[in-house]
Amino acid sequence: MDYKLLKIAVINSLLVLVYVTVVTTIMQVIENRANPEDNFFGPVAFLMLFVLSAAVVGSLIFVRPAMIYLSGGKKEGVQLLAYTIACLLVLTIIVLILIAVL
């Protein structure tokens, strides 16, 4: 097991969790203050946020493994992607457990 790759995977997964938490918090604040679906800009804002989120999370998950893979480290690139997905799975399970307990 390559601990350097695992460390990168954990950091990137935690950054995804932080990003999702921040976006969720912002969405809840907006939902409590206004109903964005009441006008044209609500769906536009939702789709823009969706695209931005895909770009941010996609970058955190796929860019570094792709760069490693394309620079000749095929095994390391695939390992990093697998580690990152595994870390995201663990974080998702932890969040689901927290939802069930709280």
C-alpha cells in the first residue's frame, strides 16, 4: 500500500466532504430566506451550482489520478483513484450512520 497516495486520497475526499457541507449549508440558508423556485433565476442558480459542483468534485477526484496516469504512472494513477473512491465510500457510510443516529 502506497501511503503517500492514500494520504492524497484522504485529503481529497475530506475536501469533497467540506465542499458538499458548505454548499448544503448555503442551500439551506437560501431556502430558509427565500423560495428560489418562484422566479426564473431559481432553476438557473440550481443548474449553475450543479455544474460548478461537478467541476469542483470532478477535479478533486479525477485530475491528479489522470495526471499521474498520463505521465507514465499507470498503476499509481489507478491506485489513487481507487483509494479516493474508497475514502468517499467510507465518508458516505459515516454520514449515513450519523443521519440514522441523530
